Amino acid sequence: MPTYAYILVSLALFFVGCAGVLLRRNVLIVLMSVELQLAAGTLALLAFSRALGDQKGHVFAFFVMALAAAEAAVGLAIVVSVFRTRRTASLDEVNALKG
Amino acid sequence: MNLATHTATLAEMIAFAVLTAGVLGGGLVTITRRNPVSAVMSLVLTFAALAGVFATLSAHFLAILQVLVYAGAIMVLFVFVVMMMNRDEITPISRRGLGTRAAGVLAAGYVFYRVAWLVNRERGLPVLAATETPPVKDFGTVSSVGALLFSDFLFPFEAISLLLLVAVVGAVMLTRHLREDRVP
């Protein structure tokens, strides 16, 4: 399939992740939507990597994957420690840092 | 640069349609579920289908990593945390500030629509029309990507492994139980 088809899929997937981050208030689902956005970025990197015949895109996709793993670990640790003290997973109720 | 183009065969088209339907459908199901367990399961489906899409881009190494790291390791983390909290959401979409957030989604949708329109208009460009694996030896295999990782990208590779170490230690520090006498 031509590259532009992959780019359109990547755009649509990023938009789905965007809508999830903006609309949902469950912090776990917001984190999953961020993972969707990172995956959409990876897809665009790989599509252009193939189109240009350059494997550096694969290396950067690898880095994005490692970054997603680190982000999931730290994000879920913060969620767990907030849940332990506040007994909630809703972003509306976690506003202690709000000015 | 040799950008080979050929018309996609029917089998390629069917594979692409099924895999992208899995990716986008799984993503939509993920962000609409009330129960986080269902959301995690559809996210696994999304990432498995995405691994298939990577394979059609001849990114074999990244497709396998996608299954191992995303659909395996990260999703297991999510499942553990979901099981620990174990409560459904009462309101999937809260009403607080809904107008602002809906406007944000509409604005984001318009931006993505315009970018997609642009990509569709310029689809004749060589880089957007390329359809075949480039004539590079072992494109996307473990050996060639690994050789690049350990030569040109050695420093970023070591930096990202340090980042992972810091993230894991930080996660342990954040979630560890404080002893009673140390609680402020």
C-alpha cells in the first residue's frame, strides 16, 4: 500500500487518542489514550522510513517504544500512589495542585 | 533514491483493510469503554493489529517488539493496576467542563481533517506514493536495525536504557509502602 494510506491511518489513530485524553476522566483510560498517540507516531515513523529507504526511522520507533514503557511505568506508579491516598481514579477529583 | 511504485495487489489491500480496521476499531472501543478491563483488552487487540501493520511495512523487528513490549509487558502493567483498583467508572464522561473539552476535540478534529486533506491532495508526491520495500539489504531485520543501534545511535541507545532504569527505580520509589513511623 502507498505511504499516504499509512499516514492517514496514523492521523486517525492519533485523533482517537487525542479524543480519549480530552474526553475521558478515568486516569487509566487517559494513560491508554496516550499510548495510542505514541503508537500513531511510531506508525508514521515506520511508514516514512520505508518510503525513504532509510532505517533510522526504525531506530527512532524503537526509542519511542522504550519511552512509552518508561512513561507507562512512572504514570501507573503515580496513579497507584494517588489511589492509595485519595481512593479515586478520576481526574476531576485529583486537583490538589490546582492553583 | 529509487522509489519503486507498483499498484497494490488485492491481497495487500485486504490485509491492509483488515489490519487498519482492527487498529482504529480497537482504539475507538478502548476510549469508549466504561469498564477499564474491557478497555485494556481492546487496547491489546489494537496493538496486535498494529504489529501486523508494521509487518506490512517490512519492519519485522519493530513488529515483534510491538507484540513483546506493548501487547506483552505494558499491557500486563495496565492489567495489574486495573485489577488493583477494580472499580467501574460511574460516569464515563463527566459533565464538568464538558463544553470546553468538546470544543477541544472539535478543534483537534478540524486540524487532523485539514492535515489529512493535505496528505490526500499531495498523494502524488514520490515519498507519499512509494509502495515497495526499498532496495536496501535486510531492510528492517534485527541484524540491520541492531547494527545501526550499536554504531550510529550508540549514545542515544545507552541514554534510553539509563532513562528506563531511572523510570523503573522511580516507579518503585513512588509505590513502595512507607513505614508507619515515617509517615509525616
